[in-house]
Amino acid sequence: MTTDAAIALAALALAAFAVRSSGILLGGLIPSTGKAGQLLREMPGAVMVSLAAPSVVNGGPAEWLATVLTAAVAWKTRSVIGSMAAGLAFVWALRQVF
């Protein structure tokens, strides 16, 4: 390993540690009530939608039907992990059919 690579690796490790530890140290300062708290509670769903939307928009019948079925599972179970697992299973199975 060259010196430059070792320095870059050490800098990246330090940056990763700084990001993680700042979240732990500053996490207590984040409000859990009011508008900010509501925003933070809704954030995971918004991130999931932003990740899935391009696949749905650019997809075909398999992706569209999998989206509807996944939404039904999410509505019925209220489980993020269960909905993600069901969505993956639906899209895989429907791609085999279509």
C-alpha cells in the first residue's frame, strides 16, 4: 500500500467515525415533538418512496402490479420490513410471469 493510499484510507475512516459519533452526541438535541419531530417520523417513508418511484415510473406491468400489492401489504400490516420483503417477492414473481 502506498503512503497516499494509507493517508486516504485513514482520512475516510476518520470521517466515517466523525459522522457516526456526531449523530450519537448530537442526537439528543433533535426535537421529537412539533413540526421537526413529525418530519423526522415521516422521513423513512419518504426515502423509500423516492428510491422506488423511478422503478415504478420506468417499469412495466410487473412493477406496477407489485407496487399496488406492496401498498396493500403496507396498509394492512403497517410493517416497513414486511412491506419491503413482500414488495421484493411480488416484483420478482411478477417479472417471471410478465
